Amino acid sequence: MKPLYRFSIMLLMASSPLMASAATYESSMADRHDLSLTVYEQSQTLVRDTRSVQTGQGRFDLVVQDVSERIQPETLMLESNGRLRLSGATFNTALLTPENLMKAYIGKEVSLVHTNPATGQETVKRAKLLSMHGGGIVQVDGHIETVSADRLVFDKVPTGLYPLPVLMLDVQGGSGSRQQVTFDYLTGGLSWQADYTAVVGHQDDRMSLASWAVIGNSSGVNYRNAKVQLMSGRQEQNPAYPRVGGMLMMAKAMDAGSAVANDTASEEAFADYHLYTVPDKVDILDRQTSRHRLFSADRVKVVKEYRFNGSQWVYESRQGQSGPVHAGTWLSFDNKKGDGLGMPLPRGTIRFYQEDRSGSRQLLGQNTINHTPVDGHLHLRLGEAFDVTMVRKQTGYSQTALVRKDGEKFYRTTTSWELALANGKAEAVTVTVEEPLPENGRVVEENHPHKKRDASTVIWRMPVPANGKTVLKYKVQVN
């Protein structure tokens, strides 16, 4: 069983918070006047932290607490309303732990408390801490002993040990008074993505759409009462050497947007990206995920579609009958003002709901969308239709060897098909059949006219009656 160590340092910390020189000053969250975050989609955030800090005369050290544990210290910039200049910066991750505390006191005196197991009476002796490897070893009363169930009491918190990581800055130009200072830096640990909720009407032709920003924080620090902006768009990043020039550009963007007086975010084009400003200041707490409204739109025009997608390989050989297969259910809409939308849509997850007879919302399906500009088109698969099916049957196959005018031999394959479309719903539907043709393939016969989507894809849109069937017949010739 390993020895048990207990460390009584809390009362001593309260009376002696820091073993530091007179030229060292500290700044905590209590000094903060303003906090702004620009959160990017690639797990990176620009923090702009403005504080009123006590400065020394001329050159002094400034310990900045309550900063991100995942800060990129090489990106730090300092702005002030005086003449402060940043000469150097260290990100100190030496935390106040029992191990680090003992390591700092090796070769120094501590208090050793012995407890009489029979009476519970405690006696205190001064001892010199010699080692912490494999257990504490102390020199006391002219002899050496190991520390097992005894208690070590430390006089002070050593210089450089803090409960959480801190920035240690070498600053010049201090006036000896309080000055307003802004710290800009990039950090990991925060990211965001868009999340959409769509409620489709009973006629399947309109939907209401709400967009939310989902922000995750694993940076090791809380961001309270923060102005939050969200950058949508993919940036080129070098995780080892972030470019300061790009950061300066982003810092200026923090003040570019203005929040609107409602619960939706304002949006603006910024460089080649889009910037969303959350209207109210919010708390982004560590180890939590928060959700904030971006925008909403009512009566967005949508088109529902039942679709079967074919494959080129079926035209290459003899086939039998296959199926039944269920139609894919698709919804499409245009990002246009005339259709009830018309604003940049960040990449994210969209979930579609519809109300049942009792008025309860039920999930129809979900999908992801990429960044979609104004006037963009979205065509999203929701799932499979239970009542709309297709049976595919090859009704003819032949292959003929032919000779071109230049004497080169080639083969012509002709296949005939019947696609039986069945609708078990109580209302008629229109079914889309999309067939990709092999190179040099063409439709030579059909009982329903097709349209070409592109050079190698043909589309039939077939009406199927309620509780009925429709058969599509066609013939394809491939050279």
C-alpha cells in the first residue's frame, strides 16, 4: 500500500498568496471590463480580453490569470491606452499540485505534524525536505525518516505555481497606476457549428426553419458575459505557426458587426467569409455546450420528391428481376428571398419534423448541408418511403458484333426494361426515376418521355395513382 500524504496549505495560501517581488503584479477575471470571442469552425478562437490592470513603474512583470489553457502564446498581442510595450511572454503551465509543491520545497524547511494514534494529540516539528521520489523523505532531529501518515505543512506558495495556467508578461512603460490593457490571442478548445430545425407543413410545400449556433468549450476556462461572433467559412491554418498578420485582420473584424435588438444574430459578409454576431452577451462555460439562435424563417418553399436512383452496371449483362426497393424521400429548397429564405447558410446539421394528427412533432429525417450562399440550391435525402416501391425487371437482352466504316469491330448491347412503380399511399404521388447511362448509351424506346439532366443521365417523372401502380418501359442501346 502506498504511503498517504496530506497537505495543509489552504490557510497559508489565504494569508500569503504569492512569494513574488514588488515588481510583479497580477490580473484576474475581476479586472475584466470587456470580453469578445470570434469562434471559427476549425476549433480555433480569437479572444479579445480588455482589463484594468495595476502597473509598476517602468519595467514590471504582469501575471495574467483566467486565460485559456489551450492558448497559442506566440499569437499574443497587447494594446493599451498608455505606453505599455510587451517585451516578452511566457505561458506558465506549472500548476499548484502536491507533487510540484513538494518539488519546490526540496532542500527547504517544512513543518512536520505527528499525530499520536492513541490520544489524537498533534506535535509540530521543523524538518528539511530531502526528496519526494518514491515518497517524502525528511531530515528531522538529526535523523532521516520517511513520511507516511504524517502531515507536511508548507509555509508559503512558491513563486511560479498557480492553480491554473497563467501568462507571465514582461512589460515596459508602466506608470505605476491602473491602465486599460487589451490582450488578443488565439486559442484552441472552442468550436461551433450550425444546427437547423425545420418543421414541414402537412402539404409538404412549406416549412419553418430555425438556425442555431452550437458552441462547445473545452479550453479549460469560463468566458462570462462575452460578446460572441461566429465566423463561417473554411480558413487555411498552420497549427504550428499561426500568422500574426491574419490575426490582426481578424481582430479588427470583432468590432465590425452590430447586434440587432432581438433574439436573432446579425450577419455580414467579411472578406471571403460570413460573420454572425450573437445579439446579447452570453456565458460560454468550460466543459459545456451552449446553443444560441442565429435566425429563423417562416413559410420557406420546399419540394418533396420520391426518387429511385439507378446504376450503369445493370446495362452491361443479362439481369433478372430485382426488388422491391423503397423510394428515397427527398426535400429540396432554394436559398432565395422569393422562396422565403435568402441568407447565407453555414455548414451544419438540419433535422426535419412534421406534426402528426395529435399535433406532436415527429422526426422525418436529418442530413448535413455545406456552406450554402444566397441563391444556392439544397437537395437532401431524408430516408426511405414505406409505401412507395419499385420492382425492376429486364425484359430483353441482345449483343451484336458490328464493324465501323474504318474496319474497327465493336459491340452493340440492347437491353429492355420494365420498372413497376407501386404506391400504397391514399393519395397520388409523382416518382422520379434517375438512370445514369454508360458511355455511348442512349434511350431508343420508351412509353413515357424522359429528360436529360446531363450528357449521361436521364430522368423520368412518373405519376403513380393512390393505391395503384405505374409501369415504365424503355430500351437502352449501348455501343
